[in-house]
Amino acid sequence: MVRLNELPRTKLANLPTPLQELTNLTEVLEGPRIFIKRDDLTGLAFGGNKTRKLEFLIADAINKKADYLVTGAGFQSNWCTQAVAAANIAGMKTILVKNGPEEDYEPDFYDGNHLLHFLMGAEIKVVRPENQQEAEVAAIEELKLAGSKPYHLTAAGSTPLGVAGYVEAVPELLRQSSELGIDIDYLVHASGSGGTQAGLIIGGKAFKSNIKILGVSPGIPTKHPAIDMVFSIIEQSLDYLQTDAKIIRDDIIIYDQYAGDNYGAITGAKAEAIRLVAETEGIILDPVYTASAMACLIDLCRQKYFKPENVVVFLHTGGAAALFPYKEPVGNYLKGEEFSWNIPPWSPVLK
Ligand SMILES: *Cc1c(COP(=O)(O)O)cnc(C)c1O
């Protein structure tokens, strides 16, 4: 069995998050029965899947008497927002090393997650992605020299300890589905740094569920590197969690054709997914992750991939704060015009 109960944990999330049926969306897409697991409602800052990982990671930082968190990710990172919020609750300071199109990149004005990072008091350094690792290590060395105790949060929490958050989410989901009297056939979710998918797959095996986990990439990494990455996180986590669940590469399913050509690119299919879910259910998706996953779910419904009697859960992993920096292209879409841009100006892959 999994040694989840032995791991230190700090309460950051309102659990269980709701499991709700999306009857209007089901009707528009003409089946299967679609439900949504609202991990956008974890309650930390604007919510999201990183809260579950941070419950375990922050507890470890507290045990190690850390006074600073150092982490890094993309310029509009949801992970960074959740990490800073968690650090503030735990009374720690944060240094964010974010990647952008050039060193010390400054947008015209603060928006979305970048605004939230400042608002919550994070110290922010922007570098090119190829210098990110080095800049995080330098920040840690500098803090140590100044007498601080930094804690390095790596890989957007997709480490064995962070993975425990989504292993734990599986029995939560199974309890809710049995209360609702449903048997879940598929779970569709956005898969980025891989920890969420790794946790769901391990949890599925460890708690003997037959739910098929369908991961959807936000563009980068593409399918095969993403499968390698998730498999490697699973191998490390199985060891760490002392579970003997048998997992093979074929258990990892990733779709990479729904996100556009680059990480963070906006496409017609994503904009349609955002609008459809907002119009039918009043639920807000983000343009990077959950829009890719919903574009996949919509396409699989239209292709009749699911049987009408199937029960499909969409895991809402949060990120809606990232919608606002996309106000130009999403606004263009709603007005029936061409997108003003596909690749965001803060993207390091900008060409
Ligand atoms: C980080 C993130 C994901 C991906 O989760 P990973 O554990 O990194 O794979 C999905 N959706 C949103 C909104 C995220 O911020």
C-alpha cells in the first residue's frame, strides 16, 4: 500500500473539491455523461491543481525550517501563483525565477499571474529559459550566504512528494463517484510537468480503479517526451511512496495535438472550448492548460470516441487568472476577427 498517511502535510486546500455533472455541455456534445472535478476550487489564491502538491511540499519546507522558497517556471505561471500563496501562509518569502523572451523582460503592464506574483510580494527575476536552472541555484547560494534557509521547489512540484497530492485525489474521487452512484470510465486533464498525471495513474492502480486517464499536453512537451517524463516521475514516486503498483508505459496516454504549435499558443479550438464551457456551464477555463484538455474532450466527443453510456470526468486544474493576459486574442475571437497574436509576447519561444 501507499504510505500516504506517514507523509507530512499542511492543509492548504478545501477538500474534497466538488464533483459536478455538466448536463448542458453533455447535451450540446450529445453525450457521453460529462462531469467536472473542480480542482479550480481548492481555494488557494485562485485555486488549481498545484495546491494538492503544495500541501506535501510546504510541510516538508516547514519541517526543514525554511524561511525562503525558491522556484521557477513560465512568465505567467499558475504554479508560481500557488507557490507564493502557500509560502505566504507558511510565513516564508519567495524568489521566483521566471522565463521570458529576454533577461529582465518587463511587460507593458502587469496582468494575470504576473500581477498576482507582485501583489503577493514575491521577489521576481526574469531570465531566458536556458539560464533558468543556473539562476535558481545562484539565488539559493546567495540566500545561504546571507544566512537564510532556502527551500528549492523544483519541477513545478512534479517530484515524488508533490505526486502524493494526486495519488490522494483518487480515493477522494472514488468516494464521490460512489456517492453519486456512477462508475467513471475516463478522466481527461491537462498534463504539463507530469506530476498530476503520474499521481492519478499511481492512485488508480493503488486504489484499484479502472478509470482511464487521458492526459493532454499544453503544446510542449510533445507526446513522446511527455510520456517519458511521466514514466520517469512514476518510477521515482513508486519507490518513494513504497507502493508495488505495476505500471507500464502503455498506461500513459497523452494527446499533444490540441494546444497549437507552442506552449501557450492560442488556437480556434481552444477559444471555442473556453467559450462553450463558459456559455453552457458558467465555468471559466484557462487558455493554456484546461482549454487544451477541453478541446481534446470536445473533439473526442465529436469523433464518437466515447460510448453514449460512458461517464467522463474533466479535471479542472485551475489557471483562470491566465485568461486575462489573453484578452486581445480571446476578444478578437468573440468578435469574429482574426487573433491579434497566437504566441504570447512574454513567451520565450517568440519568433
Ligand atoms: C500546472 C498545470 C497543469 C499541469 O499539471 P502538471 O502536474 O504540471 O502536469 C494543468 N493545468 C493547470 C491550470 C496548471 O497550472
